[in-house]
Amino acid sequence: MMLKKIWMSLLLLVQAITGLCQTQKAGRPNIVFIMSDDHAYQAISAYDRHLIETPNIDRIAKMGMLFMQASVTNSICAPSRATILTGKHSHKNGKIDNHFPFDTTNVTFPQLLQKAGYQTAMFGKLHFGNNPKGFDQFKILPDQGQYYNPDFITKNEGNIKVEGYVTDIITDMTLDWLEKERKKDQPFLLMYLHKAPHRSWLMAERHLDEYTNKVFGEPTTLFDDYKGRATPASEAEMNIMHHMAWSGDNKVFPEVMDELGIAEIGFDKQRYRYETGRFTASQAEHFRKAYSKINEDFKKAYPAMSEKDKMKWKYQRYMQDYLGTIKAVDENVGRVLDYLEANNLMQNTIIVYTSDQGFYLGEHGWFDKRFVYDQSFKTPLLIAWPGVTKAGVKSDELVQNLDFAETFLDAAGVKIPEDMQGESLVPLLKGDRKKWTREEVYYHYYEYPAEHMVNRHYAIVTKDYKLIHYYFVEDQWELIDRKKDPDELKNVYNDPAYEKIKKDLHQRLDRLRKKYQDNTSLSQEYIDKFMDDASRGKVFGVSKEKVKAIQERRAKIEGQK
């Protein structure tokens, strides 16, 4: 009898421990990570309502936290994604630019979550690699992907082509996985990654008539002359007027360009034919119909248009197409949120909406990203964690994409590897600001010479200032007062009134570079490797002649020291 009681007690103890473990396992949050490509925070109405309404993306902010000072460590697509996956700066994970390959020996947070019992899935745009590590299921676009009738690399079906619009298709795949493959006894990580609104912008057929007839307000710095700053701003090749393609970007039909004698800009007609060449007959007909009136009006107006008129016209065309792609993103985010609500998956799920970086929507006359100036450096970040994060709150803390991996591992109760360099956002999400001590962030951009020709630079950014060092081709410093000069139009580096601030920022920048293990020798190694490839014609968008000119300019500067 006594032995029986002891066995019963042991059985009850085992059951209690097992039940506790199961409860703890069930308590781990699901993670839905939603990321678009090149989605400017200015184009989310939770941040700014003057361009577009995004009611579904805004729902995430209303349920949780809107980060006002979120930023990236390196504003370019693939390096940003590598930082998100590894929790390391570009110089540590090796993916410094879009040219060099990702080091697949890196350990990523999905691998760690998968090992800890999470079911993992990825749908959409990864941008690098054909076999993402740590995923039970994936269907990803090859490289940049296509807006219409896209190809996919899949885990179980090989390479496939799906007819339709890419934003809708990625969402269909995501919802199909949630409905048919998600295991209800496991927490899950779902990475739902949109191609839109990446260049070249093609909106869904259902939005063509609406958005090709919209008119948008211009940014105050649309006609920036780049005076008063270091030379990289004036040398960059991403001005809407001079570097945005007439046909490939603004949808001027190639035959209209020929009729008007308009010269191509870059891969102009080639870009147009590549994108529109994937249309079905009905898609092509709808596209042609929507843009025919624009082309007819343009033909009549062009002969009398000044340079300023052309800039204004191109800006409107840019906004119509760019924002039209975002309309579909917002609709589809709503589809996913609706599914989570309908299936009681909100309460124990972290929902993130972000972009791989910011984007210029005409500010400084630019499109694209790359610079550490705000529209490129800052990125949208909205996080909801119902039951944990207070609804409808804002944070102005300096958080980065460097922090995502650590945040998800922390929330899941998984040990954070010591070589990760970010910080968990969990204290902020729980309302414990005292545990968040970061006062500055580090930024480093590498891809030069390359498309858009934005010079290499690194920077320290605080809530009040930016200290920027352009170190190739020329050695130049820039100091921006973020509070007094929110449009970032004036370099006050040599202003005596900022001498004390400048000295303090230099010291803090030195400490930050040591902390993150970045240095001049490492930067030079990356320059040497890149220039060697560029000199052999292996870098997209860079001719051997351009490389030679840069080398000669650099030699001349070095000779003057």
C-alpha cells in the first residue's frame, strides 16, 4: 500500500512537471514578422497622412507600439535582411552590400527558434540565397522577384511560376500555410515578406484607374541644390529628374520617347520591357489602357515643359506608381490580420510591421535610399503584442533592425548568442523604459562605386545630432543638428558654436566603433575587394571607365595630403 502511494505521488509529480512544461511551451508567443521592401515611413498614415491612408498597417500601431526613431544599420536591401537574421552589423555578418554573397555559416534567429521547437515558415522576398536556413517551409522570390506572374523558389515544389499579382500571391501562400500547415500544438515564426514597393513600381490592376489619376503634394526639398553639405549629396545619382528612367520608371511608352526624341536614362527601355514582358494579354491591355491617357497628355505638354515642369511631372508619376503598390500591401496586411483575429491567434502573437529600410519620396529631389539622412536611415516599425504591450503607445527610443533577432529570441525564452550585437526590445514592449539605456546608434554604408553612386560613410546618430564620416573617395565630415535642422540641409561641422558637441561626438563615435568591432583596416579590406571586382566589370551598373576615374581621383587626393 505504501509503495503504491509513493508511485502515485511520483506519477502526480511527473504529470505536474509535464503540465507545467506544456503550459510554458504553450505560453511562448507566435511571431508574425511582416516586412516590405523600401517602404518609407512617410507612406504609412500612422506616421504621416499627407500621401496615403494605410488603415490596416495602422491597426498594428493601434494594438501596440509605434516606434518613431527606428532605424537601420546599413540602408540597402540584402545587408539589412542579413542584419535582421543575424543580429549583427554588416561588417560582422559579412553581407556589407548587394554585391558580395551572404556568409551561410552565420547562425540566424530562425534556426535558433526552430531548434527550440518553433514551426517556421517564410513567404515572399528574401533577396539572397535559394535555401533559407531554419525554415520548415518556404516559398521565396528569386533575387528581386517580379510584380506580375512571379517565379518562386520553393522548399517542396521546386521552381514554380504563379499567375497573378505578387502581393496577393505572397499573402495567399501565407494564409494557406496558416490554414493547412500550421501545427496548433507548436508556437510559430511566420516571415511574411513583400516585394512591394521596390522599384520598378507596378501596381495591381485594380488600383490602376484610381492611382494614375491622383495628385500628391510635393516635399519642400524637392528642388534641393545640395549646397552647404559634403560633396556626396551632390554627386549621388538618384535625382528624380536626372536619374529616374522615363520608360522603365515613369511608364512613358518607348515609342513616345522615340517620337519626342527623349534620351534613355540608364536601363530605361530595357527595364520597361523586362517588367511588362511578363504580362498576360489581359494584363497588358489593362496596363496599356491606364497609361495611354498619361502618355497622350505628356506628348502634348512635353515640347513646352521646362526642367522644373519635368521634375514636377516625374515626381507625380513616381508617387502614383509607388503609392499604388503600397495600397495592395495594406489591403493584404489586412487579410492576414483578419485571419489572426478570426482564428483567435492575436492574444499570444507578436506582430511586427517594418521595412528593410526607408526611402526618399522626393526629399532632396531623390528616390532610393543609402544615405544616413533620415528618410533613408529611419524605417517604419510597428509592433503589437496584445496582452503584453499597451495599445496605442509611441516610443522615441533609438532602436534598430539590429535588435529584431534578440527581441524574438528573448520573447521566446531562447538564449541570445553572445556574438549578437543588438538589444532586446522586450523591456520597451513591456513598458519598462528604465531597462533601455541606448543613447546612440551606429550606421555604416559600403556600396560604392555602384548604382546611385552614394559614397561610403559611417555615422553616429543620437536623438539630437548626426556625425557622419565620408571616407571614400574623399575624406569629409558632416555634422547635422537634427532638432534645429530637421530637413538636414546644413553641415555645421566647422561651425565654432558646435566645437564642444563635435568633440564629444567624435569620442562617442570612437567608442561605438570599438564596441561593434569596426575599424579603418576592415573598411579598406572591403574597398580593395570591391574595387578589384569593379575593375574587372563584375559590379552591376559600374563601368571600367568609372572605376578608373575614381581611382585617379583618389590618387590625386592622396597626393595632395
